[in-house]
Amino acid sequence: PQPQPHPQLQPHPQPQPHPHPHSHPQTHSHPQPHPQPHPHPQPQPQPHPHPHPQPHSHPQPHPQPHPQPQPQP
């Protein structure tokens, strides 16, 4: 018997590339540019309300050390 010729293989249909269901969002473009940083106002030098006290001047000088009593000869 005549061998049946192989039926022509149906050409595989080209698979349709799956469209990305979620299109990659564009890189988030910041619609609002960053606000310019507020320039720091130059701090006004505050006058010292409390003047620095002078270094504590000891009004009382240290008492002289008691002289050792001379031993009686």
C-alpha cells in the first residue's frame, strides 16, 4: 500500500507578543520641581542679654595658713 504522505505540517502561527497589560509607567517625572530652598535669613547676632560675668574675683583672699606655733624650747 502506498504510504500516506505526511500531511504538510501546518506552519506554527507566529505567537503574538503578549502586549504588556501594565505598560511600564514612565519614570515618575516630578511635575513640580523641588521648591527652591528658602534662603536661610542671616541670623542677626543677638546681643548677649546677660553680659558674661567677670571671672569670679575672690573678694576674700584665702586666709593665710595658721603659722605653726614654734615649739617652746
